[in-house]
Amino acid sequence: MRALALLALLVSFSAEARGRRPLAPGGDFDGDGLVNGYERSIGTNPARSDTDRDGWSDWWEVYYGGDPLDRTDSTDDDADSLYQI
């Protein structure tokens, strides 16, 4: 019986890691500072901290008024590693 419970637990964790089970809405799977439920509501990927892959985390873009779904909205025109807002 214990082996069966352990097997069920392992299958559960591996299924969540592969994205087959919904992530907990209050958790932050990707560690970007936005909870999974909020990320789903704005269309970002709760398993990727930088959904648009522009180098700025989803949290950073939301907090500073950027668009975490548009990789062209965050530019560093003067190459100082600072976001142009």
C-alpha cells in the first residue's frame, strides 16, 4: 500500500512538471513574482519567467508598465542595461 501511495505521488509531481496538470493558482511556478492565476489572466506563461523572451521578467514588465507579451516594447537603446520607459 505504501509503495502504491509513493508511486501515485511521484506520478503527480512528474505530470505537473510536464504541464499536464494545472499549476496551483496561488503558486509561482517560474519564480518571477507573479502568481500562476494572475499570469493566466493576463496571458503570460506561468512556467516561464520571461514569456516574451526579451530579457525582462514578466513581473518587471507588469510592474513598470511594459507588455510581457511583446518582446519589442522593452528596448535598451543606449546599451546601459536599463529598460527605456
